[in-house]
Amino acid sequence: MRHILKLLLPAVIPSWRFFDVIAPSPRLQFALLHSATVSSGEKSEWREFRPRPAHLSFLQMLGRMFWNPERNESLFLISCAERILQQPTQHSEDEILKRIIAELKANHAGLTGNATHLQFRLLLVQRQDSRLQQQIVFHSRIQPLSAQEKT
């Protein structure tokens, strides 16, 4: 019985010691491109992917406690981004690209305009004294928007 209580106690009373280090969370930005290559003179307009809303009502917050699949998927994307920072893998990059393309096709079709390709980058935002500093740490490969989703 004592052994069962030792196993059950951490589940009932959680500990916050599972964090190895407290590091900045990567931010995910994407750019819509007009070709498969980026020329040195071309400026890309980088947009934040799924920015957090500036304000939520109490009812919206309450509802999100029980049902928020978009936020769960965003947390998965942040996990993929953290994996890319630790040890870049094709799988993590593919997952992020696939979800950005799906989101653009489903909810932002007018945003793509005449863009044919997509690229994402990862930023680390850190507080340095009283100001925020952004550091670009990763650029993905350039992916055609017409790429078929892998099932």
C-alpha cells in the first residue's frame, strides 16, 4: 500500500521540478514567397503563426479550459520547434510546414494571393534588461504551397 501511495502522490500533488532549464520559447513566423528561391533584394513579410489573442472574455477563457484543440496543436508545434533547436529533424520541419499550409488553405485562402511558396523561421525572444531582443535561430526550407499533405 505504501508503494502505491508513493506512485500516486506525484500525480495528485504535481511538482514543477520537471523543467531542466527555463529557456525562451521559440516563436514561429512564416513568409509567403513568389518563387522557390529568395533573391537577396527581395524582402519577405514575416507573419506570426497563430498569434495569441489580445483579449479574451471570461466565458471564452472558461470554454477554452474544456475545449481548445487549436491551442493544443500550437503547443505541439512549439514542441517541434524546440526539437529543431536541439537537434534539427526533417520530421519536425515537415510537421510545422504541413500545419501552416493546412491553416492557410482552410482559414486564410485570401492571404496567399499570388504566393506559390512558403517558408517559416524560428525566433527566440529574450528580455535583456528592460527591452526585448529577438534572435532568428532557424530558417526552414522553402516549400511549395501546392504540396500535398502526407497522410
